[in-house]
Amino acid sequence: MAKAKKYRLAQIVERLGGEIIGNPLTAVSQVATLENAGPQHIGFLSHSKFRKQLAGTRAGAVIVGRADVDATDLPRIVCDNPYLYFAKVSSLFNPPPAASPGVHPTAVVERGTRIPASASVGAGAYIGRSVKLGKGVIIGAGCYLGDAVEIGAASRLHARVTVYAGCRLGERALVHSGVVIGADGFGIALDGDRWFKIPQIGGVLIGSDVEIGANTCIDRGALEDTVIEDGVKMDNLIHIAHNVRVGAHTAIAGCVGIAGSAHIGERCMIGGGTNITGHADIAARTIIHGATVVTKSIRTAGTYGGNPAEDSRSWAKHMALLRNLDSLLERLRNIEQRLSTQEKKT
């Protein structure tokens, strides 16, 4: 990894905004946690409850919210959202590695495909017929792009991504290794005592600014396209089944499974390990706790959890009852014993 460039606090604020308290010429070269930071680092305090860590930090500077402006004497940048500001500073220090334009000699590019001069195609990649690549696209080593695939400008596919024929990705997509886009959906019909495969003739349409985590699979539609709208962020090991639609700017954590024809609204947050049944509709801005099992549609935005899913207040109440089940059972046994003793005396 290349050595990070140093930035003075004044330079950071000039780019990202915020207010400096302390020496604006303080130079830092990387972000770090408050516990592990050294003089060359800038740390961040995301919540006032972590002030104890701030008191002991060795960071050269810190990012704080307005409520914590007086919590330290260190040079500091004051902003409205320290966690978001930290993310932007980290992006400043850690830009994605550049790729040299050109096609590696071991890559295969079929007839009818033109590679833009600004694009990069890595070793052992296969580019099918009539593929369209936008400017600045990076195709990693060992990737497979089927016929008529479209990849928007400034998108990056890490090594060994597979995109089946006819699928489309928008601009600035970030696709991590092992992702499979456009494999057949799980469409089968029972024919006596055997299964008959239903051809999956739809595609996958992915919007702009989408990130897809490693080893995630997005199936093509049975008749119409599976759709991932703009700005969706997906973690590793997610399965999106055929004809699912995921609304813009939704975030999905790892190991989530979404069954066929489910519709997820915009700006939802879905916790890791959640299962969503087929044909369910999830209202926009819904939050689903990790490991939730959604067995029916959620029509009203809110926070949900449990198995089956219910609103978070009911879920918390039921979980509290479950945690106290042993003591409730013991109390019930004591009551039964006393009643039995009284009946015998009577």
C-alpha cells in the first residue's frame, strides 16, 4: 500500500467543511480509532459515551460533534456528524488503487466489443460479444462478461466476477470478488414426481452507485428483470432471487436471503441473516433487525424484528417474557402447590 499523503487540518476543512479548534497546521496522514491512534492519526468521537477513550487517546487530532467541542484540548474538527465526517476523511486518505488502462495480453475479447482507451481489462478476463463498457471501467483478473453485457462508466469489478449475458450495471458500480450476476432464478414446476426447469428469460438491471459485496448472487428474472435501483449497498454473501426489486439507497447486511418477486422499498435497512419470503412488499424506510424472518408484507414503515417479524416494541416485550419464562414457570408451580395443599386441607 502506498504511503498516505499528509493533510493539514486546514486543508481537510477546506475540502470537507467543518470548524477547526486548535492549530490548523496540524498534519495527519491516516485515520485510526481513539484507542490505537498515534500522533500521525486523526481519530473521531462518534458518541459522547466514548469520552473516556477520548481522554486517553494519543491522536494528533480528532473529529468531534458540537456537543463534545470542549471534551478535549487536542486540535479538533467540529462537525454535525463525526462518523460521516470520519468516513469522508478516510476516503481522502485512502483512495481506491489506480489501474493502468489497456487490455492484458491473456484477456479474451470477442468480436463486436470495443474496449474504451480509458478502460482496464485484467489478466485472464473474458469479454463476450457486443459488450458495452463505459469510460474508465476496470475489469479485474479472471472476470467473465457474457454477451451483450453493459457496464457503466467508472465501474469497478474486482477479480473473478461473473456477469451473465444481457445484464446491465450502471455507472460507478463497485462489485467485489466472487459475485455472480444473472444466474438462473430457482424456477421449477412439478411434473409428476420430477421437477421441470422453467427457462429464466429476464435479466438483471442494476442502477448507478451500487456496491455488491463478495460472493453475493443476484438471479436473473423469470420473465421480467430483477432490479437493483440506484445507490443500493449490499454486504457479502447475500442472495437476491429472481424478479426481486430493491429500492434506491437501501442497505443490506451480510447473509440476507430475499426470495423471488419480493419488493423492497427505498432507503430500507436490513440486518444480517434476515430472510424475506417471496412476493413480500417491504415499505420504504423500514428497518429490520438481524436474523429476522419476514413471512408477510410490511406495509407500514417502522422497526421490525423476530420470527416471525413484528414491530420492534412488541418484539422487545415478547423477548422480555421469554427471558423471564423460567421464573414465571417457577412462580406458577409454587401457586399450584399452594392451591393443592389448600384443597387437601379442605
